[in-house]
Amino acid sequence: MRTQESAQPFDLANDAYEQMTYICSHLDTLRQSSSQEDWSGPLRAKMRASEWLPFAHLCPFTKRSFEKPRGYAGDAVILDYIYGIETTESPFPSGRAQEVYEFTRNSPACRAVRYRRSLIAQLVDEAALQRKAPSILSVAAGHLREFDLSLMAQRHALGRWVALDQDKLSVDVINENYGKAGVSGELGSVRDLLVGNKRYSGFDFVYAAGLFDYLPDDVARRLITVMEGMLNPGGRLLVANFLPAIFDAGYMETFMDWHLIYRNEDDMLALFEKGLFENDAVKMLRDPDHNIVFAIATKAEQSIHGVE
């Protein structure tokens, strides 16, 4: 390893996998060993000024995150790239760009995002096994790609499925792809939920997949309380969050300009107000690579808590 300030001599003839492995490892080491002031300032700026930036931006969703055509990182098109879903907005690259893309989408963080999608689909299916035609609510739904992995959704065994998102383009995709299957894509934000502009109730499963990575504690705590109030007795709530010190953080922050709020299990548990759920009603689990923590809470069958 060279000094922290220097970079490996850049050579496009190098194997893309080896080049990207070095870049990601170097950025992880640099991030972990530097002060926050140095990392967020001169060190990250120097990496962005290097030849590594255009090389990393051969990956289409790395470049998209950095440029933010919808005004924010982590949009639904980026998730489609991570899922391996090709659309007119997420065309697959070829040649050298494809090699970089395949490396990036198979990073630990991206594997965790795909695991998150499959876990949510599994919980949707479990809701359908526990009660007939369950009602589902997705908060910050993106393109709702977990619908495609739900066996019960394909069998038309679900009741209403409301998919709320602040991005109109994402809502349009939801309604175009899943509207005929009974999904209702609706435009709305976290603020709409917190101030009561959007009011929901009677759901058996309520979840937010990637939303909490961006919410400060006070907002996250209030939103969990609101979400709990939307649940039927016996219903389940899921919120997910990336864990601190994930390997991909240095790459994401440098070449994707993608910044998250990280939480561990204790941090997640602290978001649940005391008395909101019964004792031991909040369970924690991680993806296989230990990048995301999931908090899954079950509302008591006879609950007096909630938001009217």
C-alpha cells in the first residue's frame, strides 16, 4: 500500500476487477484511518481529481448517483441497475464499462440491497399466509421491484398495496407496471405523513426499505410511531438501515457522492418509543454480508398505541 495521499499508477490495461478492488480497498482504508475533517475535505477532493473518477464513472449507476439527474442519490433507476433490471432508463453497458458495472453491482452493499428486496417480498408473502388478502404499504417505494419477487402478488392473493413515493417519475413507473395488479402508486413525502397530509390505516405490513438511511433520529422516531399507527393488530413493520463502517462507504461517498446515516442494532432499537410495541416485539437481523440491519416489529393483537 502506498501512502494515503498517493494513488496507484493508473493503467487502463489493468484488469477491471483488480483495478476496482484496489480503488475500493484504498478508499476504505483512507476513510477509516483519516479524521472526518480530512476525509470530507482534501482527501476526497484529491481522489475525485484523479483518473479514478472517470474510470469509476464507466459504471452507469455510479455516474448517475454522482450527477443526480433527479436531484438525489439512490433513486429508483440506480436500484434497477443494482437489481440487474434493464429499462430504457437503465440500459446495460458493454465492453470495459460492463466490467466496471458488474464489479460495482456485486459489491457487498449492492448484494445487501438485493437481499433487502428479497426479504421484503418474503415478508409480504408471510403476511398473505397469516391472513386473507392482506393490505401492504410501502413508504418511499421507488419502483416497487419487490412486487416481482412476491409469489403471493403473482397469485393475486393480496389485498390493497399502496406504494408511496415523493418522486412522481417513480410513482408513474409503479402505476404503469403494477397498477393493473391492484397496486396504487401515490405521490407523497415523509413530511406528508408526519403532518397528516397523508393518512392511512388498516395495513397488515408496513415497511420502508431504504428511507431510514437518510432520516435523522428525531424524524425517524416520529415516522415509526406514525407507521405503527397504520398497522392492524398483529401486523408487522419493517425498517432497514445500513450499518456503520461498511466496506463500500468510501467508494460511495467519493465517486457516487452518496452519503448515508448509519445505524447499528442499538441505534435502531432507540428509534422505537417505549411502550410502542410489546416486550420482545422488535426483532433485529442482518443480511449475510453484515451491511444492513433490519428491525421487524409486530404490533400486539390488542394494542392501545398508535396515531389517530
